[in-house]
Amino acid sequence: MAFSSPASARPQRSPDEVEDIILRKILLVSLTPLANPGPAVAYLELTAAELLSESRPLLALRDAAERLLIDRLSLPDPPAGSPTPFAFLVSAFRRAADEARKISTIRDAALRARLAASIAHLRALILSYARIVAGNPDTFPSQPGAQHPAAELLVFLLAEAADPLDPTPGPGAPPPPGFIDEFFSGADYDSIETAMGELYELLRQSVDKVSALGDFQRPLRVLRRLVGIPNCAKALVNHPKWIPKNQIMFIGEGRVMELYSVLGAFFHVSAIRDREFASKPDVGQQCFSEASSRRPADLLSSFTTIKSVMNGLYDGLKDILLTLLKNLDTREKVLEYIAEVINKNASRSGMQVDPLKCASSGMFVNLSAVMLRLCEPFLDNMESKKDKIDVKYLFCNNRIDFKDLTAINASSEEVSSWIESINNEHAQNNASGEARFVESQEATSSGKNSASSQLRCSKKNFSFVCECFFMTSRVLNLGLMKAISDFKHISQQLARFEDDLESNRAVRDQGGGSPQLEQDITRLEKIVEILSQDKLCYEAQILRDGAFLQRALSFYRLMILWSVNLVGGFKMPLPSQCSKEFACIPEHFLDDAMDLLVLTSRIPKALESFVLDDFLSFIIMFMGSTSYIKNPYLRAKMVEVLNCWMPQRSGLSSTASLFEGHQLCLDYLVRNLLKLYVDIEFTGSHTQFFDKFNIRHNIAELLEYLWDVPSHRNAWRQIAKEEEKGVYLNFLNFLINDSIYLLDESLNKILELKEIEAEMTNTVEWERRPAQEREERLRVFHQWENIVRFDMRLANEDVGMLAFTSEQIPAPFLLPGGKGREHA
């Protein structure tokens, strides 16, 4: 059936006839039998009969538009290949837009206005029924197995979200201009809730198990667009899979949050491998296979690509969360979601993490990056914002449980006691508020309002800055800092397996080959390749992202400023008694700060332009104080940070001024290092005997550097004079004891090495031994070689320190407690 264009409508046609032509063209219907029936235009015979029975003309006019639309959608037994009801409505919307453009050429203003009103009315009906069909696909007949309207809607959204610079083809044709905006903007919550539920589930599935190299960008843009529409945002946080309640055998709640929540699928996108629920494409295989044979430029290109795509993900997820947080209808649900992710993955802080119970490292690294971005406004103004961080949040908030975390210097009983005192204080405040409220019942209306206000104020409310700060501290502990720990573990494993591989190859090269040895070499080569890929994936997403690390450093600088604020600020000496507020801080708050400083200090340029003075002041204040920081390993970690900052090691000229021009450093650094050298003899750990050598090695290196700085050498002399029979004498005794032990151990191991060398020299006897025995003796030889090398290094260090200190500060060596021991 041919339709005439309204632009060329003949003058003899009445306005009703012109309107009829346009509306029938939009709806693809006819009210009279078709001479040449086609598949597109439908003859509405029953509708025509109804109109005739009502003595109405067989014309498609505005007052019959809804009836015509319903009857067109209700046609029984749609033929194969016919569009779904939703697809028909979308195409009708496009035709309505086309007709609206065409009528602009009509010269008759009255006719043009009438036609525009009719088209607008029909367009509104089309949108309304599109929402109905999207929420209730069975409202009108469709082909069996027809695509859900939400799937069609997602195709449109993805097509609109395509990057014009991206050559990858989209999943389908874009929707008519304006359809998506009008579909959502004119809808009330109830009309789209069901459709949005299905749409968000399909959106989640579209990024399920997609890696950093997969196409997650378009779904991310779609989600970012949807949360900007208030009703769509509300539908998201009310979705059953916002915080899923699935009970799945062998899968823990933490993993469920990642695998089945709508946001969890987006947070799972990562360069870091998830072996249990692998994503595609495999980043390690695609970017870092056989890395040792790749050109440095190729590796650098991979690092740059991963950094770029991950920052795109971080920015998108930050925008999504921030939009939801700014919306009062969704803000509480967002905070609840973050808290649930933290609480259900609390066991990620353990040494061994069950990957079926907890979310992946990739998800938590992503969440760490996003939380740091949410913190940026108050990290830029930390001096003015740190007062908004209330330490009572640790014990009075109803989202995250901090009580089971190890406190910095308080037992669990002491923490519980303090919590009880806070609760009693709140109960008293509430009781007095209620009493005032009762009294106010007899007062004036204004008095009632005042009492009611006082009652509300007795409840503890925490600012967003406070909530965001403490949530970020937990996310970083479970995410970024745990991933850094995993990276160190992988690096150590890789180095160990590479040593084993090198040793096995050395045995083979020396004629000790056997079938078993060849199998071991092949197995080790595979392990080394896998670990190498894993290591580079962590490096790409974390260590190569300087901005990520700088944001984390800024956050921990705020953590340090806030912590020091609890003890009165940066001043020495510390108060004699540790405040309850400081003592109850979770230990990982400060431990994580030190771990991050150690890591970034070993990455070239990571600390460039970053001000370290506050960190240095904090370390000097607490490094030697057992009454404030109970854990000796945390205080030892502070020395490790300073050790990394020595100018000859950091490569930064700015660190020299830290040690040589910082007043707290000049007054207290040497003193606290000597005290820690003594204190570390007893750590309380079953490995304390061996641990102390590594820790004292770091202290000794730092003391040796400080000895060459005149101001510190003078402070050292003064301490030796003041503490001649105290800490300083103990320091010298432990220094001598360690030297004797290390030299003795080294000499004994050297004798054993000589014995193995003699065995190997006797080639006849050596070749007669079983291959397995030879392999074992060679492994022992290489192991003891490394031990002797390390022990001799420490011993030389200790003896050297004894030499330069005894030369200029001889008096303590002549005391009864030290006389003659230097010659032992």
C-alpha cells in the first residue's frame, strides 16, 4: 500500500484525511482491505468493524490512536520473522520522528499544529507502551523464544555507548534519536522497575569474566548513563543482585558479592589473574608470555595499555558510585554495599586466602583505586578535613566491625572496656534526651521542637568524610596492600624457582643428568613461566601506575596526620601514657602505611615530588616507643623505610635533606635506632633469633650512614656519654654477640663447603655416586654458599661498626660490661 507524503498533500484532502494518512503510516495499519497486502501493513478488520458500529469514519485519528496501537500490537499469531512488540514500537517511534520532520513544510499553520499535536500524542503512547512491554513482555503476542525487550534495550544502549574512535563494530543498530532519553525520562519508578531489573542483569552478564583486555568499556558507559537517571539509579540499588543473597555450595559470601552482584562483575575486570574464575582474554598469556625474550619496548607498550584501560575502569566506577552517593535516595544503599563487600571479605587479610570464599585480588585492587578517587576531595584539603574523622567510628558505627582487628597497643579486653564506656555515655545522653523530651510535652510548640532536636542530636552521626576514610582504610588493607603482599610472595617464589632451575641446569651441565632431572627442569620451566606472567600482571596494574601509588601515599599521609593528632601532634617527647584513642587504632592502619612506603621507595620516581616530612616525623616519634607501638616488627618496618630513604639507595637528593635538616631527626633518630637495636633481641616470636639479624642489618646500615653526617655523629657521642652504662652498653654487647655468632657460623659452613668441594674433586668417586645423591649434595652446596655469603656480610658490617665507634668512642669498651669483649 502506498502512502502519500503530507508535504505533497493535495488541497482537496481534508485535515482528517491528512491526519489519517500520517497515523496509519506510523502504525503500519489499514482500516480497509488492502489491494496488495504486504507483511508490514496490517489490516485491522475488527477495529474497522467497531468504528463502523460506533458510526465513526474509517479514519485513523487522534482519538482512536491508542485503540489502533493496542490492536496493532495484539494481532494473534505473528508470522515468523515479524518484529517483537518492543521492536515494532521502537520502529514506530522512528517513523513518528520522520513524519514530525516532514510536516514542517506544510504551509497551513493550523493544519501543521494539528498534525504536530497528533503525532506528539501518538509518540507519547508509543513510549508508554514500550515501557509496559519492557516490563511485561507477555502483554502482547510475540514469536516463541523472542528476545526479551530488556535485551533489545541493552543493544540500543550499547550502540549509543560506542566510542567513535573504536573500530570494533557495535552489537546492533542504534535506536532512533531521542528514544532512550524519552523512554527513561518520562517514566515513573513503577513503570520501569521490572524492565530495569532484567536490564541490569543482562548488563552484568555482558562483563562477566571479561578481563582488562576485553570489551568492558561500552557496558561501563551504559551503567554510568543509567545511574544518572534517578529512577534507574533507584532501580539499581533495589535490584535483588545489588547485594545478592545467593547461597551457593562451596562459594563463600565474599565471592558471591563479586560473581553475582551487578557492580561486582565490573569490579572483577582486571589485569590480575583469577585462577578460579578466569577472565578472557588472558592478560598474562597475551601480554607477558615468554617475557624474557620480548623486546623492552613491547613490554612497555603492554604496561601502558593496561594502565590506560584500568584507569578508564577506575574513573567510570568512581563516577557511578559518586553519582549514586550524591543521590539521597541511593546514598545509603551504596555505603551499605561497600560495607558488605568489606565485611564478607574480612578473611582476605589472612596469610592464606580461600579463593572460593573471598573476592579476587583484582576486584579489591579496583575497589582500592575507586575508593582513593572518592577520597580525593578531602585528601587535597587534609589539614582542614582531618578533624572530621572521628575515632569513635571504629566502635560506634553500624556498618563495619573493627573490634576483632588487632589494636596498636591495646588488648581485646581493653578495647571492649572502652567500647562499653562509650556505649554507657551514649545511653546516658539518650536517657537525658528522653527526660528533656517528656518535660517538653508541657512546653510550647517551639519548646517541643527544641527537645526533639536535642534527642536526635544525642545519636552519633558520622560525616561522609569519616565514613569514606575508614572504609577506604579497610579496602586498602584487603585490596591494594594485600595485593602488594601477594606480589612480594610471587616475586620470592619466582626467585626461588629460578634458583632451583638454575641449579638443576648446572647439575645437568656437570654431567649429572637423569630422566628425573629432565622432568624436574621441564616442570620448573613451566612454573617459572606462570609466575613470571603473574608477577608482570601485578606490576602492570599496580607498580607501573604511579598516580595510583601517589593517591595511596596521600591517603596514608592523612592517616599519619590523624593518628598523630590523637597524641597531641608532632612533638617529642611523647606523653608518658598512651591515649586510649591511639592505643585502640587497628594496627594495620600504620603497618599498611609502612609497607606502602617500603614498596614505593624501591620504585624509581615513585616518590618524586612527594613530601615525606610527616612520615619521617611519625617514624622518629614512634620507632623507639614500646608504650605506644607494641609490635616490634612494625617498629622494625619503620627502620626499613628509613633504610630505603638513605640517599645512596633512594637516588633522590631530597632524602638527604630529610636526614640532615629535620630537627626531630637530628634530636632523636640515633637514640631511637640504638634503643630499637636492643629491644629487637626479644620480639616474642618463635623466630626472633633469626629475625633480629635482618632487622639489625637494616639498623646497622642506617647507623653507618648517619655516622658520616657530623650532626648525627655528635648526637651519637652525646648518647654514648649519657647512656654509657645503659642502652648504649647494651647496644655494644649485642653488637659483639652478633659478630661472634655470625663469624662462628660462617666458618663452620665454610668447612662443610670445603668438604663437598673435596668430594667433587675426586671425580672417580663422585661419578660412582647415584645421580640423586649428587643432585642433593649440589643443592646443599649452593644453599650453604648463599648462607655463608649473607652471614659474612652481616658479620663484616658489625665488625666495621665496632671499629669506627670504638675508635672515636672508646670509653664504653673499657667498662666491666664491655672490657675485652671486642677481642673475643
